[in-house]
Amino acid sequence: MGPGPSDVYPQVLAAQARPTVGHLDPLFIGMMDELKKLLQYAFQTENPMTIAVSAPGSAGMETCFVNLVEPGEKVIVCRNGVFGERMRQNVERCGGVAVCVDNAWGEPVSPEQLELVLQQHPDARFVAFVHAETSTGALSDAKTLCALARQHDCISIVDAVTSLGGVELRVDEWGIDAIYSGSQKCLSCVPGLSPVSFSERAVAKIKQRKSPVQSWFLDQSLVMGYWSGQGKRSYHHTAPVNSLYALHEALRLLAAEGLEQAWQRHRAMHQLLADGLTKLGLRFVVAQPYRLPQLNHVYIPQGVDDAALRSTLLEHYNLELGAGLGEMAGKTWRIGLMGYGARRENIALCLQALSLHLS
Amino acid sequence: MGPGPSDVYPQVLAAQARPTVGHLDPLFIGMMDELKKLLQYAFQTENPMTIAVSAPGSAGMETCFVNLVEPGEKVIVCRNGVFGERMRQNVERCGGVAVCVDNAWGEPVSPEQLELVLQQHPDARFVAFVHAETSTGALSDAKTLCALARQHDCISIVDAVTSLGGVELRVDEWGIDAIYSGSQKCLSCVPGLSPVSFSERAVAKIKQRKSPVQSWFLDQSLVMGYWSGQGKRSYHHTAPVNSLYALHEALRLLAAEGLEQAWQRHRAMHQLLADGLTKLGLRFVVAQPYRLPQLNHVYIPQGVDDAALRSTLLEHYNLELGAGLGEMAGKTWRIGLMGYGARRENIALCLQALSLHLS
């Protein structure tokens, strides 16, 4: 019950252990076509450029920035936790100009502040923000933020690492232009892959580039030669075959449950955990309307030794809680309820173990 | 028996399917320390900066170039196949100046030509070449090429994707400065990870950089905060936990067999296959002294339908042969004998199936 990697579905671990076939094998290519459709369902998009980057979520983030942002272009970066700051670093490393909209850790991104900054920077080309901040447990209003981006003729870049599969997310309906996620949060797949999707507008922007993408490995114009599914697939890099088996199975399980049902389960399990934590006297860092069901960020009660208690839980209960990050280190815990981890048996174990060791 | 991904050891598939633990879990960190030692053994190096990049071999290549090469710096790139050309593209994407030494496909890199070019370009900072060209089956003399690089005060960057574990490779003894490999060739691990190692000289060059590394994800100064093993590990990105289980097991199997014994087994199995192929009238593309035991590149006999025969072998014998690449497409096959794939039973199946369908 940490902030991810989450508990992986047993079926996903089993799928991953199937014999490795060639990345150009017809059977594998058939699976890749299914995988793409399943990713489109999870993202609620019909974007043809919807794939899994062959590396973790941080590489998915970099994929979005290096393909879209050209040197000198201005990007409004909303920062309300660790990952917004990482976005800023990505912008600078590809030669972009980052303008930051800052909100306190634990708060959502403020649409009012974003709008003000957009008015002050009419030359901005992009708006980047984190939908679900794993470092703080705050959910931002992606629909409103993306609408603002469109109004100001900006392309939106959305971090959905922790949101995909856990809370409502509708790429096409909300007008999200570029989005990346991770396999190891609410999809409960093994870590190491990053689903991404680019809208028609985003693809048009990539096609208009004046300079080559600085990364060969992440250059989507090359990667799409392998993923396109039209005619012959051209070799780009060796696909992580077994991890893709796992992602296929995790997405199949999500589709079998139903996306809205999965969102609802995360909400219901969160309510159960939140009620129990509140009874134990724990307070949440994030105000109620912005709380992520899948990442419960709570203050450690006074007098409790953070590291010692987390060690006890891990050693004696096989239970992981996440530590606070940055300024929150030693002051908070982050309790994950992600994908396969969002189950009553985990909540019961967590509440019982905490009640025994907090008293 | 394609050019990779190779057949994965059953034990490696089983290791990979173990339950996912957190990437900061003490058990996992203990495994990472072992993994590092096993990688050092496989590379025959004591370089402290020896890790596995969380992405395929192409990302390992990019890791070497983006960390080492700064804009304007000159890199001598030896091209004798697909991957030398990819190196050139990497140099240009990080703003370096590539000077190419070209040899025909199927030939090794010529030390004489390299020396001439080094004399013509005294301002060169790097020499980059592919040890074992997967696209052609040619082995280059890494020891001599790296010695030449040192004589001309250049840092060597070596592609060992297909050589690691399959042919003699001694990073420290040969003075290799930066090297990358892949998990899915002679290590017979699942695809998706890239072992890399940097010498003291390479690390010193990285530390003297004037400009930041253009990739956040591949920036080794950040990644080493997680892999260093000294004191507290700092979070960089979520490690691909299950793939690392697999790599640990594959390297453990290599160490159990013994590195020199593994090289010897690849040579012996190659001899067996080569004798059989020759009896069937097949000719090798690469001259005998430069042939890779793990990648047997042969001409398709006249009158044989390349695609149809490879389909038959795949469908009826569960046997993959690799197609020729580039100019060789339709003219050659690449028959892999890598890691767990380099076994008598595979060779018997391959020779028997070919003898039935070539006649």
C-alpha cells in the first residue's frame, strides 16, 4: 500500500512469465494491436498515436516534452508537488522556457492562477500539469485546465501516472493533447512501461518541428513505424516483450471490470480507509474535495517514529506504507489504494496493524 | 534462433514472475547490490558506475552518448552495419560532430582506417564502434580499437549489445571507457534492460560537463543517486522491479556457468551449426576469422522464397530465423545462437528442418 509500484495482479505476473517471442512475430504483433485498443479504452480516446513507451513513467514524461517542445518555446508548468517540478526540468533540458504556476503541496492546481499567467504570457505554446500528484495526494481539475489551455491556443501536456484507471479521465472529451502514465500504479501492472497518447493537434505540432527530436530512443516519428500497424512494421528498438504481455493482461482486466466500475471501486475503498484512519485520529493533508482515492496522504501522529513503524509494518505484516517526500519527509505517510491493491483485505490489515502500533 | 530477443531461460521467466516489491524495499536494494556485482563480473570490470538502464539497448546507447558528448565535440564513429549508423544519429542528436570510418557490411572495423582518421582529426574526443554487429554477424577487435582510442587521447564508446556473455569481452583489461549492452541477447534475459558501465576516465569527463545532460531520464548523475548503494538511496524513477529480478537471475546463471565457459560454449555450438550449414551448401557472409558465434549470417540459396520458408519454420517447427536487414533483406538469414538458445537441440532442429525444406 505504498505510492507504487502497486500490488500486481497474479494474472499479470503469470502473463509476463509466458515464453518470450520475437518482437516481429505475427502473434506478438496481433497482441500489440489489441494492446493499442485497450490503451485507447483506458485513456478514453480514439487517438491513433496511443502506445506504451518502452520505459518507466519518467521516460513517458520526457517523450511528451522532447517530441513537442522546441528550443525557445514557452511552456506554462503548474507545480504543486514533485512531478510538476520534474516537468519544469524537462522543459529546460529540451531548450524550452518554463513559466511556473505554483500552488502549495497538497493543493490542486488553481485554474484562476493558470488563467492569469496565460493572460500574462500570450506567447505560451503549452500548458503542463499533473492530474494526480503522487507526492501529495491532490487531484487537479484536468477538464477545466485543458479547456483553459485550448482557449489560449496552448497544447496541454498531462501527467496521468497515478490517475489512469483510478479516477475519471477522458482524454478526448476533455481535449487533452498529450498524456503519459505508468504501468505500475492503478493498472497494477509491473513497473517499466509508460502509456502515452497524442491528439491530432499534438501530432500536427510534432510534424511541424523545425529541429529533430533530441532523443533517438523517444522520437515518436520513428517509434510509430513499429506501432503503426499499417502494412509492414519497421524495427526501431527491441520491444520489452514480456512487460508488454503484462500490460496487455492488466488492461484486459481493467476492461473486464469496466473503467467506470474501477473508478467507483477506488472511491468506495478510499471511503472505507478514510473512515478507519479518521477513527484512529489521523488527519488528511489534502482537503476533502481534492483527495485522491488511490493515494491517501495523512499526517503521522505526534510521538510516532516514522521509520520504525514503517519497518515494523513491512517486516511483521508484509505491508508497505509510503514515506512523505521533500518537506513532508518524516511528517506524513502516503497510503496507496491502487488497482489490485484497492481491496477490503488490504484496508482491514492496514487499519488493524496501525491500531495495534499507534496506541 | 533469431537475432534476439533470444530464448529466455525458464528460471529467468520464473524469477521475473515473483511478486513485485517496492523499489526502495530493503530486500530489493540488497538484490540490486548483488546485481551490480554480477554485472561487473559479466563486463570484467571494477567500474563503480556499472548499472542497468531501465530501458532497452537503444536507450543504453543513448545513455552513453548524451552523458559523454557535449555540443560541438567530435566523435569518430565506425560504421559497418545498422548500429554504427545509429551511433552516428545519436552523436548528431546531442549536438556532436560525427566523423565516420566506413567498412562494408559483413566486415569488421578496420584498425588501420581508424588510425588514419584519428591522425586526420587530432581534435576528436571519442571513438565509437560496435563490438559485435547484430545486423551483419561481424566481430571487431575491441581490444585494438580501444588501445588506438587511448593512444589518441579519445574516450571509447563500445556497443556490446550482442557480444556480452557470448564472446570474449574484458572492459578493464582492454581499457573500454563506456559500454552498453542488452538483456535480450547472450544473457537470455527478457528484453527491456540495458547494462552499461563507465570507466573512471568516462566519469571524469561527465563530471566536467559544461552543459546539462539533455535527457533527464538518462542523466547518470541523477540515476547514480539510486544505484550508488552508499547510504540512503534517493528516488529517481520507479525501477522496473520484475525485469531486474529477471536480469539478476540471468546473470546468476552466467556466473554459475562461468564466463569463459559460456564463451567456449558459444564457440562450440557455432562450430556445430556452421559445419551443418556448410554441408547443406549454405555460405557465410562474414569471413571465418571475424564470424560471431552467436549470430550466423548466411546467404539464402538461389530459388528459395525467404519469407515463405521462414513462415514455415515458425509455424511448423516453432523455429525463428532472422531476416537480412537493409541491403541484405531477402538475400540472407541471421541465425542466432545466443545464451540459452546456444544448445545442441536447437541446432539439430534447425539443421533438420532446413535440410527438409531446402531440398
